Amino acid sequence: MDRAEAEALFAGAQVVHVASTTEEGEPVLRVVHGVVVRGAIAFHGAPAGEKTEAVGRPAVVACEEIVASIPSYFVDPARACPATTLYRSAQAHGVIARVDDPDHKAEVLEALMRKYQPEGGYTPIEAAHPLYRKAIEGILVLSVPLERLDGKAKLMQHRAPEERARLLVKLWERGAPGDAAAIEVIRRASPDTPAPAFLEAPAGCALACALGPGDVEAAVDLLEGAYWNQGVPRVVIARALLGATAWVGARDAAGRLVATARAISDGARRAWLFDVMVAPALRGVRLGEALVRMLLDHPAVRGATHVHLGTQDAHGFYARFGFRDRAALPPRPFTSTEMVLVRG
Ligand SMILES: CC(C)(COP(=O)(O)OP(=O)(O)OC[C@H]1O[C@@H](n2cnc3c(N)ncnc32)[C@H](O)[C@@H]1OP(=O)(O)O)[C@@H](O)C(=O)NCCC(=O)NCCS
């Protein structure tokens, strides 16, 4: 894992572990809310207590992200030995320093607020602000430089590409929460992994079985002009994407997002597909078909007995997957009316 990736892991970690020693040489381990500011991991504490004593001591700061747990039977039907966990982790060794400059302290505290309260709702922290001046003086801010920084990713990078591809299939079949995202993390770490059948896409395109916050802007660009999104603000389209149970897409050879589709689903009875869109330049090469096929096979969607969607003019496209006009279904043994509450 390169330095930028290890730093990004620290920046995104919900908590950071800090291991050090007391004056008596006893080991101590703390879990802190940490932010990366001026090339160091910074955190705060009360001006008295264990954290104060830590100033000037060597420390290790660490964070990790579990990507997927791999049961032994994915690899071997009998032996327990292959059971493992895929993860990304970062560690930095350094000496704990106290941050005394009020502007630097304010920068750390403001970064903590932005990380843990991104919705705002407070006056931004500045050293000279009358709301904060006293509090900044009183609070202890510590930092450990990220100079001696190591990152480790255990994502099957050292296995044969075919073995990795087999693991992707196992993860897709298992479909536990996080497995679709894990598939994309593993592929990003080893771009030479062959695409298994469920990810097969037309030449020049690659399907992605899980999109995330970094794809929101590009996906909203694709969806903004669609007839069903007329008058829907970009921020609402974005929230709908991030709130979906399954959100998939496709990228071109340059890595640009060129297709997107999402579903909400209870995984058992009902799923709904929404926002199916292929970039105009790539329509007609069977990308839409590959995308919808993958979405219908997505772990969150594949178990639903009824999959719904609405379309103005793509009935023929969806018919190839088995979708039918609802009116053509046999009548239910009871009568009901679809009701809706429209807000806003
Ligand atoms: C509809 C859409 C997703 C289809 O994607 P695509 O990549 O262009 O379609 P594909 O190349 O995979 O088409 C597969 C087949 O479906 C057919 N097809 C594509 N769009 C169709 C449509 N709107 N109506 C009927 N058939 C359609 C193709 O002709 C092709 O048929 P073939 O196998 O006989 O050659 C894409 O055109 C799109 O994004 N349109 C604008 C947004 C939209 O309307 N989304 C759906 C909203 S419900």
C-alpha cells in the first residue's frame, strides 16, 4: 500500500489506536478520534491524565478496515487452515507531541468536527473566536507525525489472478453485507484479476458491482437530465443513490463512470429498480443489458420474488429480462389500490 493510501486510511478511520507507555514503563493502549492535520495524526484529550503523561513518549498509531472474512470452505472443503480475513491497515511510529499553537489547535479541532459532524450545525472553530478562545487554551491536543508510516493490505494480491477471480465468485454467491463492496476493493488492489461471468461487460467497459461516495458526482451527471428526474435537485438524486440497497455501474477504459443503476429491496419479497442509465455514447453495445443482469443477480436483489420498475419507453428492453406489464399478471385473490404519500 502506498503512502497516500495509508494516509487516506487514517483520514477515513472512525477510530485510531494509540499504543504507548506510562512513565513507569507500563504499556497503554487508547482508542481516540483522530484526524490527519499537517502530516500528523492528531487527537485531543483532557489537560490532566494519562494522555498528558504520554507527551514525549514513543508511540505507535494504527487503524484498520476489515474488507471481508473468508471462510476456509471457500478454498478447501475440509481443511480449516485457509480461513482468513482480508483487511487494509496502516501504522505509524513516532513521538507524541503536544500542539500548543492556538491556530494549529483550532485547525485540529475544526478537522475533528468536520470528520465527525460533517452536517455542520456549529460555528466554525477559530482560535480567536470568542466562543472558543478559552476552550482552545484549556484543551490538550496531541499529535504523532506520519513520517514513519507503513500501510498493509491483505487483499489476495499475491495469489494467482484466477484464484482471486474464484474468490470474487464466492463472495458474490455468499452476498453478505459488504461483500459486493469487498469485491471492488479486491479488484482495485489487483487490476489484473480476470472478470468472472457475473462481471462480464462489453469490450472497453468494466462493470462495478458496488459504487460508493466517490462515484456520486459522476452518477448524478449521468442521471440529471433523465425524464424521471426532471425537477429533482442533484442533492436528492445523490441521496437516493447513497441510500439504495444495491448501487452498481460501469466504467470505461479510462475509469470514467459510464453507466449506473440502483435498487431498493427487502431481499425476500419486493425489489424496485431505479435510475438505470447508460451514457449516450455507449448505448447500443449491450452495456445496459449487462448492467441490469448484474443488478438482478445482486445479492440484495436476487432473493426478491417480485422486482418492480417503471418505464416510459424501454418496455422492450426490460421484457428481455422477463419483466411484464403489471396489468398482464393474473388478478390477485383480493383487490387493492396502490397508494402513495407524496411529500414535498
Ligand atoms: C435503456 C438503456 C438503459 C439501454 O441500455 P443500452 O446499453 O443502450 O442497451 P443494450 O445495448 O444493452 O440493448 C440490449 C437490447 O435491448 C434493446 N433496447 C435498448 N434500449 C431499448 C429500448 N429503450 N426499448 C426497447 N429495446 C431497447 C437493444 O436494441 C438491444 O436489442 P438487441 O439484442 O435486439 O440488439 C439506455 O438506452 C439508456 O440509458 N437510456 C436512457 C435512460 C433510460 O431510458 N433508462 C431506462 C429508464 S426505465
